[in-house]
Amino acid sequence: MKNRIRQLPLLSLLLVVLSGCVTIAGKNLEPISPPPPERHGTVEYTIGDFAFTLDGGKMISSTKAGRILTDNILKRWKKSGYIDDYTYVKSGDFTGNADYQLTLSGSQYGESSIAMQILSGLTLLVLPNSTNVKYDIQYVLEDVASGSRYSAAVQDSYKEWTELLLIVALPVSARGANATMNVMADHAYDQLREKGAFSSRAALRDPDPRTMPSGS
């Protein structure tokens, strides 16, 4: 009997190791293939007024969540050839050395049943638990050379299921989340491009009046 009790922590650890997750992309945005920019460049980005909320507890700060999100967005931009490279800077610490300055605002909300989280934990993930991750984000891009500013807003989501033995889905577990990041990245870039960003004529265009500083 004592041996069985001693084995319980090992069994619990084994079950946690064997658990996994799978993500399913949302359907708010349709995949698009935007044209390449007229002018490439480098981007410095920072996190502005961004809120991160997760039902049942907050694992990371809003700034960290915003950085993870924007890193994924800009990784897509770089891979697709929209920009050359990107760097994170703390709020208000733009150096002026990059071609563009990007600021994130908005929210990320992880919606999950706390009761199901508890039941799933008590059953060592035999009962599945799901989290619906929703994004409502805005970006403001400033062309450093011209001072012109452009805005984009996108909303989408993905669902994450966690369950025992879903470890077998590990090779494709992030497919849904990655698809959501990619489609949001493409739509955000396309909105900015259509408003005149990433253009060789950007210095001659009027800035987006909705993102102009007061008094300008």
C-alpha cells in the first residue's frame, strides 16, 4: 500500500508529460495574399495600451503577451518579405534608427471555464479543457523619414484543447494558432499598405488623420 502511495506522484507526472494540446484557427478573417511592398525597411516596435486577460489566472504580463503576439506578427512580415527586420524597444524608447516605428494596442482575452479547468486537473487531464483565445488588436505604424502615420485593426481567435494523450498531436499542435497569427499579420500589413505605408511615395502622402497627434 505504501509503495502505491509513493508511486502516485510519479504516475501524476507521467500523465502530465503524456498530455498535450491542439489548436484550431478561428474564422473571422479569410486568408489573403497581399502584394509586396514598394519599399522594404526595418521596424522598431513597442507595446502601448495592451490588455492581457486569462480566465482562471494571469500567467504572464500584458507587455510579455504583447511582445509574443507582435513577434509572431513581424516574423510573418519578415518571412513574407514585407519588412527586412524588426527589433523590440521599451515604451517611449524609439531610437529613430529604423525605417518604421510600430506600436501595439488592444487586447488579448483567454476565455475558459474555470469549473472545467478544475475538473480537468482533478482527472489529470482525462477530461479535456479548452481555452478560446481572442484578439482585438490595433497597430499604428510611423514612417520615420516622412513622419506619416498609418493605422490597422484586426480581430480573430483560435481555440486550444488540452487533454491526456494529445501528445500524439504535438507535431501539428500549434497549426491553428499559427494560422491565426499569419492571417492577422497579412490583414494588418494589407490595411497599412492600402493606406499608403511601405510606399516609395510615402513622404508625399498625407498621414492618416485618425492617428495624427492632437494639435498637428
